[in-house]
Amino acid sequence: MPLRPARLGERSRQTLLIALTTVSTLVASIPLLMASYLVVLTIGAGFARRTGPPPGPARRRFAVLVPAHNEELLIGRLLQNLAQLEYPPDKYDVHVVADNCTDETASRARALGASVHERSDATQRSKGHALRWLLQELGALPAVYDAYVVLDADSMVDRNFLRAMDARLEAGSQVVQAYYSVLNSRASSLAALRFAALAAIHYVRPLGRSALGLSCGLKGNGMCFAAPVLARHSWNWFALAEDVEFHLALVRDGIRVDFAPETTVLADMPVSFRQAASQNARWERGRLELVRRHVPGLLASGLASRSALRLDAAVEQIIPPLSVPFVLGWLSLGAGVTLKAPLPAALAGLSLLGQVTHLLAGLALVRAPLGAYLALAYAPIYILWKVWLYARALASGGSAPWVRTARAPQAPVPSSHHGSE
């Protein structure tokens, strides 16, 4: 007996509902996997030690490397900050590379006692090229250094910075990353949201990795390298995300980057979406380029060698900015509720809970000021903006030339860390 049209329509609707529920479940699983990974790191951070090895007498001679392109407004603040370090002045030298500068960066740095190296190269214009050139220049000098620190010109560091690095190196570390956060978090809601994001990305995740014996990664600022590491690797990283590329090379070589939560480097961040757009687009394009070039091979070698170090470094690059899984989670939750499908709704709800826990744990661990919590009210606008930038980076299919992010110097802050603002 032939089926009636009404029964055929009902079966079609049921088939469509099953298909949509299945798709929603699969989509909801993606942010849940990401959130689960972040929750594991968050739990690890809760058990991790947040103090470094006890500092002893100054044992190492440091070269502090400062790449600077047209930083006349900011270079003086950093150099004055470095002059106040709790480390013997004869045990560290500050070397500024004035890279393709057209302002008074070189003269101002020289007046404040830094060793200034002026570089002019119209074709190789990047931080990586400037650092490689500076290291080659230093190699021709009689001074011998035990370790090298890289700081951005718009930064300030804690007074204990070199003592902390010296103690870490003495304890066996080869590469160390300080906690890198925001100097001007009170300047705007955007800067405060960046502070909140970095509390999770630059503090919770590295701290969790430390507890699990993994590599915390390089963040581009506040990095310290034992001299033998740079002698072996030089500086051959020139992509838009040269710090990430360097980290992946270190991991392939079996070198883990240790995290130093006991000391901090703070830097000015953009205070408006217009200022931040080029910086964020550069970061995302650079990272996506590295994912295409390096992550498949790193995953394969990590699986073949059963190296948790390599696998974690590869997975970290695959995870998009926090905004992307957050939006996926909300979309999956909405789809689950609309379809009256409990499984995708539950998976999405768990993923959102994990992501919020990760973010709030970061704010709590760094003892964030009240303003950082209040700025979360602007998070929906920030999230949509980040997702839009990430989508543009995915669609671009290539890298973009480096463009200096517009910044203005903020008033100095006390040289303590973790929410000192």
C-alpha cells in the first residue's frame, strides 16, 4: 500500500532533524575538545609552583637586546627602567638596534647609556632580521655573554627580572619566558580585555604546562636564552610570528621553554580597535602560516616519537583565539535548544563552562584589578571583532608585511607584577 504524502513529509522532517542534530553534535564537539584541553592546563596551573628558584649571587653576564623601529617616545622609559634592575650594573649591557629608524630613537638611547647599533635595510624589514643582524654585530665584539634577553622597546620589567632569569638558568633552564602582560590596562576597555585574555594565554597556560613538564612557548617579549642555545640556533626566524616559529624549532630539538611567573614584562597595548587591527591581523596570519608549514610535520614526528613536548606544541598552534571556540559553543548551544536536542546543547554548555573557567582562573591567579572583570561586559563586541579578524586571516591565504602598531606611552607603573595596575 503506497505511503500517504503526509507520512512522507513527516519522515522527511524526521530525517532532516536527525541530520541537523548529528551535525550540531559534531560541531559542538569541536569547542568542547578545545575547552577540555584548556581545562587540563588550568587544573595544572592550580597545582603549579608560582615561585622560582631562590636567587643567589649574580652569576651570569647578560646582553639585553632591544629591537626598536621609530621608538623615540618609548625607548627612554625602558632604558630608565633597566637602569633600576636589582642586578649588578657590570653584569649586563643593553644593546639597542635602531632598525630603519627615521626619528631620534638612536640618539635618545645613546644619551641614556645604551650601546646603539644602527641598521638600515630596505628589504629585510622585520624584528627577526634586526635581531639576527644585532647578534652578528655582537659576535664581533670582545664582550662575552652567558645569556641574552629580548625586550620590546615599549616594555617595562620587574626589578627582579635578571635575578629571576639568572636563578632559572642556574637551576638548569636553557630558555625562559617571563609572564608577559599589559602595561596600560586602565587606558581603555579594549586594553583591559587584552589583559584578561593574556592572563589566560600568557599565565595560566604556561603555568599549567610547567606543572606537566611541557614547554611554555615563546611570547616575543621577555625571553631569555642561554648563550649556547643562540650559538646553535642563531636567529633564523623571520615570519610574522617569529617567536612561535623559533619555539617550534626548539621543541623539535628537544629544548623546553621554562616559565618564570615570578617576574613580569609589561608592554603598552593598543587602546582602540583601529590601532589593534593591524597587530591582531599580523599575529593571526603569521600563526596560520606556521600551522600550514610546520604543524603537520610536528604532529607526525610527535606521534612517531611519542613526544608529549612536540604534540603539545603542535596542538597549541591549532587552537584558535578564545573568541572562536566561544562563538562555536554559543552557536551549537542555540542549535541544540532550537532542535530540542539535549546532546549538542549539553556538549556546547560544557565547552562554554570550560572556557569561562579558564578565563576567570587566569584573572584570579594574576590577582587582576576590578577593572579587568568589569571590562568583560564589553566581551561580546571584542569576540565578534576577533572572529571577524580570524576569518579574514583564514581567507587571506598568505602573510602580510609588518606594520608598526601605533602606540602612545603610558605613565610608568610600580615594578611589581600580577595586577599591579
